[in-house]
Amino acid sequence: MYPLAEPTDLLPSALKEYKARAIKREKAFEGRILSSVASLSSTMKANIAGLKTDVATVKTDIAATKTDIAGLKADVAVMKTDIAGLKTNVATTDIAAMKTDIAGLKADVAVMKPLLKRLEQIIISTGHSYISVKQPIIPDDELGRPGPVNPKQASQRASRGPGSELSFLPV
């Protein structure tokens, strides 16, 4: 056991030791606070830098969106012009062209009708129901007589007489 000391003798040393521990705790607490503040400060700096980057990105996006909107407006204007042009074409040019085509087709049919009647008469008069064209009919003179494809055919055709380009085959 320790010898008993007077309470007054122990008080100053215990008080010193208590003060020393209190100062140590205070410094440790202050160090933790400073460390936390430093960490928080660096985090806030990083967040502020990120926010600045985000703001710059948003500004760029807004500018790009404005450009896109202007482009879309221009596209709409072009489309309106195209639609107006199509309406004009449908109302005038296309219908007029179709009418011309129909008139041409009617004229072609009118020309073909007598030719078909003549062909029908030839088929009926020969008693055959099938006709095939062996040689193409090519006019070679001013009278429109069929011309030869090559010299050998010309001599064969001359020996057979007019209309020899058609061959009638019985069914």
C-alpha cells in the first residue's frame, strides 16, 4: 500500500495531470475537427467544380437545342413549300400529263383496232387459229414493204413473195 498523503499534497499533481489530459483531449478533438473541416472543404470544392461543369454542359445543351429548333423551323418551312408545290403539281401538271397520256393511249387503241381486225381476217381466211411472227417486220423502202434482216433472208423472202414474214401454224 501506498503511504497516505495529505489531500493538499495530491491536489496540485492530480490537477496538473487532469489539465494535461484535458489539453490532450482538446488537441485531439481539435485535430479531428480540423481533419473533418479539411475533408468537407475538399469535397465541397470537388462538388463546386462538378456543378460548374454541369452548368457549362447545360448551357451547351441549351445552345444545341436552340440550333435544333431553328433547324426544325427551317425544315417545316421547306415542307410547307414542298406541300404547296405538290398541290400545284397535282392540280395542274400531273393531271394534264395524265390526260395527254390517256389521249395518246386512246389514239394507239384507235390505230390498233383496224390492224387487229385485219389480222383476224387473215386468221379466219386461212383457217388457222394460231399466228407467230418468225421475222421482225422492218420497212426498208419508201413503200413500207418489209425489209430483210440479212441478205440470205432477203433472197428467201423474195422467193416466197409478200407477207412471207408471217407463218400460220395450225393448232
